[in-house]
Amino acid sequence: MLLAFKIKYKFDGDAKYSVCTVTYSQYKNFQKLPIVKKCEVIRGNVKNIENYKKEMQNALNLAFKNDTSHIKKLSEEL
């Protein structure tokens, strides 16, 4: 079973925060994105996210190429 947690983040230019679920290693990579203005953990221990983990990893890979559309698709806006 893979554990993950929810984060609240804001990209440069975003007016509102968004929320998504990430694993610990994805969170570390997420924080390294040059377009991340703010990022913090808001809830811990989301269980059974194996399929979601793959989707988020693809989204992170695209975000490193300045394409945030997939991360936005997997996120909820606050």
C-alpha cells in the first residue's frame, strides 16, 4: 500500500491555490518546479493511490517542461 498526502500549491501567476495528492518523492520534485510560488502539506496519509501516482508522475514530468495543464487537471482549485 502506497501512502501519500494532499498538498496546497500556487503557481506563479495563479490567483487561487489548488490541491492535489502526491507521494513523498513527488512532493520533493513538485517543490523543485521553478513555477511553484507556494507549496505546503495540508493533509496526510491518503491510501491506495497507485493509479493516481502514475498520472501525477506524468504531470510532474510535463511541468518540468513548463506544461502545467495536466497537474491542473488532477487538482482541485480552492
